[in-house]
Amino acid sequence: MPPADEGFTLLELIIVLAIMGLVLGVAISHGPVRSQGLQTRAAAGALAQALRSARAQAIDTGRDVTVAIDPERRQFDADNSPVQTLAPGMAVAVLPPALKGPNGTGLIRFAPDGSATGGEVLLGSGARRLRIDVEWLTGRVKVANAP
């Protein structure tokens, strides 16, 4: 009875592995795919979450909580939280009625009743622009496309 001719030879397997290695090497050498739109969306999400957390903390603790946004350094932080830095090349602007702190820092303060000083933060990278609105009466945080 002749042996079965099923399966692959060792040479065929080595050739396939070599081709897969070359393709993987080319893909890795190009680095990760980055999108300015995705970076802007991620930055807006992180800042909006920090603002919402600050509002919740103010309600929970019964004291004012302030979020400081530094447009020049592209950084933001809330009371007792670590400083977060936005991606390089990200444009940041803090508009009234946000309070002004030292060195052009924008301050949005949340009160224990959930209200806020209000304010608007514009984020942009490339053609993508997003606006984060903080309503003064309710402290509600909304993210929307900016014109």
C-alpha cells in the first residue's frame, strides 16, 4: 500500500513562515496607524470624563471641585487628581464663562449642588475640531463638533 500524499512538506511550511515574517516586519516598521480625528476624539473624551468626575466628586463631598485646563501645556487636572497631558499638536482653547487662572489657565469650578461656573473648551487636531460645553446651571458636560 503506497503512503498517503496528504499534508504539506517541510519546505512549503518554511516558505509560508518566511513570507509571513516579511509581511509582519513591513507592517511593524511602519508603526501604528494614527488618526488626528481619533486623537481629538480621545482627548475630548478624557477631558469630558474628568469634568464629569469632578462634578460627581463635588456633589459627593459637599465641597467645590475645580478643573484646571492649561492650553499652553495641553494639560488638565482636577482637585487631588494626577495631571493629564493631551497629544502633541493638539490645539486647546478655554472660552468664557470659564474662570481665568494664572498663566492663562482656564478654571471650571463645580459646586456641591451640581452647578458649575460654566465654560467651553475647544480641542482640535488637523481638520477635526470638537467643543466641550459645561452648562452653568446643571453642570452638564456635552461634547459636540465645533464649527
